[in-house]
Amino acid sequence: MTVAVALTQVGERERIGRLMETTTRLAMTSTYVTGGVPVTPAMLGLSRIDKIVSITPVGTSVAPLLGQWDPVNSKIMLIETAGTVDLPLKELSSGATVANSIDVVARGQG
């Protein structure tokens, strides 16, 4: 089972040169699958993703997760931030419960 994702466009689409820039909030629930959350261009309001500009955690009551874009597989891997400062960051474990939101700023063809 993959993570269930609710999508909300945040703000307006903006033209940056020949590309469109969108900000989309991904509210994730369910259990995480190793390798990441699949993201399609349509989910971000684009026809093609050229670049993920930023992935920002949105405040929640659970430990914040960082997002790392995997352009080859078109997925956002979730990275754990909990723990002591001297532990390396690592991908969230498969089967872990996810109840976080992230804002994804993407550029691509609109």
C-alpha cells in the first residue's frame, strides 16, 4: 500500500521565463513504502517536471520529515529528522505511519 496523498494548490501559478512554477501541499496519510511517494506532473499542476525547487515540511504535531526528490523515479523520499544530532539522516522505514504535509515548489511545462 502506498501513502495516500491529498493535494492543495498553494498560491497562484507563476511564469518563470519559459517555465511555470507551482506550489502544491501534499498532505500524506497511511503507511510509507520504501523508495518514496510517487509524484506525477499533473499532481503539481504541470505537464512535465523540470525541477523541484524546494520541499518544505509544514508544521504538524508529529516529527517533521524532510523530502528528497528522486527525479529518475519521480518520487519524493521522506527522510527522518528525529533523533540525536550525531545520527545520520535516513529514509523513513517502510510501513511507518505517515501523517505529515510538505509544500513542493516545482518548475516545468504548464
